[in-house]
Amino acid sequence: MPQIALTPTERKAYRAQAHHLAPLVMIGGEGLTPAVCREADAALSAHGLIKIRVLTGERDERAAMLEQLADTLSAAPVQHIGKLLVLWRPLPPKEKTTDEARKPGPKTVKVLKYSARGGQRPEVKRVRVLGNQRLTASGKLKKARPSRPSSIKKNRPD
């Protein structure tokens, strides 16, 4: 899988975003193992932009690790500074699942209450209307009446 090429402007923007990030993946004395690659892949899928800390090795080895990670994970190398490596990969689109049985949640409604005097601004209230409530014309909330059992008795054969 080839790595992604970034323009200098994009690289600069991603470096600025990565400045405040904490390293999510650590590469220890074992070097670049398949477990490290899987962890970096999972972090890239979740976050898109990650920092990796390399605990051992010389600068040339760390640069080679950055290039190898970028190639295997099809990501873009953003920065290599000291023992920190920064990689970026676009986030995959999230799939939206819809539950047909789910009912709508509470709604927030804006209610305007005009004053008795005409020259003042109306009072604005935000009211949260739940599923068992309704808003009256005067702007008050009323709960739904509980359903009453029917007064008609069913004829049961005895």
C-alpha cells in the first residue's frame, strides 16, 4: 500500500494539530512488530492523526520506521522530530445505522411570552417537551392524561 503524499501546507497544518496530542503508540526495544502495526492501524482508524513514541534506536532507524509505517498503513508521514513520529490518514466514513423501533427524543421549543405593556421585548423561554407532554397555546406544558380503562365490560362466557 503506497503512502499518501501531502503538500507542505497540509503538512504544516497537521503538525500544528498534532502539537497538543499525546503519543498513542509506543515502539519499544523489539522494534516495529506486527502488534505495533496493528495498534497504530487501530489508532489511525479511530483518530486519523496520531503521535508515535520510539523508545530506542538512532535517528536513521526511526526515519526508516516512519517510512515503513507510512507504507504498510497507507498513511502520510507528517513529522519526525526527536523520538516522536507523527502519521496522518483520512478517517473512514462512519456508517449510520437507523433503528426503526426507536421513538423520537425530547424537543426543545422556544416560547415567546409577550408583556402586558406593548413597548417591551417579549420574554424568551426555552422549554423541553418530552414524549408524554404537549405545549398549550398559552405556552404551558401539560402532561398527557393516563389512559382510562373502558367502561364497557366484555361479555365473557362463564
